[in-house]
Amino acid sequence: MWICLKNAFLSIVSNPADDATLLVRARRAGDIETVFGAGVEVVTLPRRDYQFRAFIARDVVATAIATQLRHIDYGNFKDSVADAPLHDAYFKVWHAMADLQEIPPYGTEPRKGFRAP
């Protein structure tokens, strides 16, 4: 699961070695700590697709993500992202996901040759 927050980007997947924990991954230093606190143990692994990783209890992950949801205070997600590189990355994701939509954002006509799955 990808989690796009206004101050962090996370990828959260199962931990095959322990069903009670999840593997929380990040591409940027500090993103995991931003969401889970400075006390979380983050391992840095060069030459991996996600360089920063932490094994965190499922209930801790669920509580942290629920807290993020409860504190949404914006009407436009991309506009809430103050960090320029993160904003630019999210814009690229927005654009790629917009290509899944038959009628483009702000458009009125279906895309020529669009094929729904």
C-alpha cells in the first residue's frame, strides 16, 4: 500500500517473517520517523528499491495512519504539500493516475481509443 501524506511518502507491505508486524518503507530519510516518531528503529539499506525500512507492529501502523486521516485539514491534497520535491513527485503520480480515467480531468469527451479494464 502506498501512503501519500502531505509530509511523507510510505510503502507498507506485509512482513513474511512476522504476521504481527508490517514492513514500512520509504525513499527519503526521515519520512518513517515523521509518521511514527523519532523512536522507531529505521534501517538504511543501499541498493534496495526503498532505502529506508522499519518493522512496525500492525496496530501501531493502523493507529498512525488513522491519526493522519483524522487530521486532514485541506481541500486539495497537492496544494497541502509544502516540500517542493515531494509535491512534484505527487504531481507526477496524479498525472499518471489521471491516464486511467476515461474522460481526462477537466475534460468532457472520452479519450480516443480508451479501453476500460
